[in-house]
Amino acid sequence: MKKIVSLILIFVMTVCLFSGCLQTNSKTAQKPKTPTGANSSGNSASSQVSIAPDNSDITTVIASYDVINSITGYESNEDILKILFGWEDKIDYSQFIKVENVDSNGIIEIQYMNNDKTTHYGWEIKKDDTSAIYTYEFPGDKEKQIIIHRDNINEDNNILIIKTQNMEETKMTNIGMFLPLDGTRRGIWFLEQKKDYLREGLYIEKAQTNTILMEYSEGIILEQHFYDEN
């Protein structure tokens, strides 16, 4: 009797093991293949537009404030993206139509658009004889922008202000830089963050070696500190 029970148990275990193997192999066979595209190890699809990585909240200054302080004001637009957000513009501008307009005031505006001229891509340039504004338009997202305002029409000229804004969430960050006329020393720079148009989070203002730090919540000062060069 014991031998019969043992044989039955062995038979049941064998069936269970075999059935489990079949289920495992079935799941393995159903595992989805890695899609061929920009994020896979295969060749990129030629029809796929390569764009900058999505940043869900560009108003958050990812870099530390020491890194912001290291910006000299003469970095390229591309370097600003790398310093503040850790990514670079990967748009292939040759895929889009370059549209250039000059208004009655002589202001030149350059945009990159799709064939229907309904969607903007990447950097837009607006410049006159003395200054230039570079606005980064996120493909497919009209609510987010990065704006770099320079005091000359060349991209390597001094940055006056860097703005990032998410209009849907009414959040923005302003990083301002001002150089003395003689250009010998760094002038005043500030960092200002807002939500619903009220100051939110840390505000910093640095004039040469003196620094003001303020912590805001819904436009109300929670804490403030003043530092001199000592």
C-alpha cells in the first residue's frame, strides 16, 4: 500500500513540475520585444523625431545654488541646459522649416516649424540691434518654456536673465545676472522662484560678496538672512 501511495505522489509531482515548466516557457515566449527606437540598442527609427528629454517640472532648479553661482553669464544656450537641467537639445532642426520674419520695428524673429507651420520646435530667436531673446519651445507642449535674454544679438554675449516657466502650473524660476559696466567684477545676480505669481521657496540675491537669502511660502517671508563678505 505504501508503495502505491509513493508512486501516486511521484506521478503527481512529475505532472506538476512538467506543467510549471510549460507555463514558464509560455510566459517567456510572450515576453514583448524591445522596440527599435532612440532608447533601444537597435538602430533608431528614421521617422522618429529626436527631442530633448522630457522634464516634468522645468521650474525646479535641479542644479545646486553653487552651480548657479558658477554661471559666468557668457555660456552658450546649450551649456545653460546642461548646467541647470542636466540635458541637451537633441532636436534635428534640419527636419523642420526655418521661418524668418521681420516686423515694422526691425525685430527679427526666427522659428522652426513643421510643414503645416502649426507646431514650433526647439529654439526660437527674437533679436533687434542690441539684444536677443532665445525661447525654447518644447515639442507638443505649449505650456512650458525656457527663455534666455542676452544684452547683444550674439549667443556668446552676456546673459541678463534666464526664465523657466510652466504656465499650466503657474510656476516659474528667474535667474538674473547683471555685470558692472567696466566688466571687471561680477555684478548682482538673483534667483527667484514663484508659484501662482507669488514668491515660493528660496530667493537669493548676491551683490559682489554680500548675499541675501529669503525663504518664502505663498508670498510670505518665513525666514531671511543677510551675509557680508565675512
